[in-house]
Amino acid sequence: MRILVVEDEPLVADAVARWLRGDAHAVDVVHDGGAALERIGVNDYDVVVLDRDLPVVHGDDVCRTLAAGAADARVLMLTAAAELDDRVAGLVLGADDYLPKPFAFAELSARVAALGRRTRPAVPPVLQRAGIRLDPHRREVFRDGRYVPLSRKEFAVLAELLRADGAAVSAERLLEKAWDEHTDPFTHAIRMTILKLRRKLGDPPVVQTEPGVGYRIP
């Protein structure tokens, strides 16, 4: 998934981003509400991890903007205030979930994954196609019963291809969902990742190239 982390404490923001990247997500980070609104206006995020007490533009106002707009991003609100009234207020603003600080990273991962599922059409928890079995929770991939070790980017690209259910996925879509905003769109990152995926998945080749369209697993 493509995730935006909005947190004004740099150490916390970096720790959250590192953890989510370990789950094979593409993560962008900003430290104030104004920058968050700029990124949201440019990028298509699946989930926004939003601290409530932000400088420049308060987290409440960012949340209201997201709730009122056409964006499909789900909002996980973070705050040091753990009282019931604060949690209710955050949800009333339009947040989809609420996580008080301090929190366990494992719970953060689970809540982000649950919100991500709500931004997409329903898919099975385990993705299967063409002899490939991908388990997002365990981060395991098998082809015809053989375990296939993949890097985080390879795993993210394969998951996106499997979710397409046989349809072609453009290189732009793969770049958006598996890499963050610092990636040069003119690099050969997608092509090289697809080549590595084909090699690791073995014969017969299963990832097809649709010239001028993208890639698919038929």
C-alpha cells in the first residue's frame, strides 16, 4: 500500500515509517498538517497515519479535509490523549480508526492492514493465481508448493499483480503503490524488479508484459 505518515516528532515518524516499510508498504513522511494536505493533493494514498496535534494545520483540520474530499484514503489517528471523549471526537471528525500513544508497532501494522483492506475491493486474505500463493500476513510466497524468497519490493509488486485478478497493471500504478515519492519515475526500478520476480518464480514464466499497458499474471 501507499501510506502517508504525518507526525511532528521526527524520531516517532521515522520509527513508524521504518516499521511500515518492513511490511512492504511504500511510505512518505511529513511533519506538519500543511505538508500533509499538499501530499494528499498530489498522491493517491491508501492510508494516512495522522497525529492529531500537528503544527501549521491541526490534525483535526487535516482529518476534516480528508473526510470531506473525494480521496479514498483511510485515516488512522494517533494521539497522546487516551480519554474516551478524545477517541470519540476523532472518529466524529471522520477518522476511520484511533490509536492512542504509546502503541505497539504490531498493533499499528494490524490496524493499517485492516484499513487498507477497506480501500480496495474485497479480496481473499491469501492471494492465489497461476500456482502462486501469497500470504500478506505471513509475508510468504509459494509457487507450486515451493517457497519463493522475495525482497520487500518484489513482494509488494507481486501482491499488486495478484490483486488485479488477471488484469494488466501499469508501471505507474506499481511505482505508486510499491515505492515512495523519492523514487525517480524514470528509473528502471519496475523493469528490474519484474525481471527478478520472473527469475525467482521460475518456469514457466508467469508475469506477462502487455506492451504499452503494463504487466499481468493471466
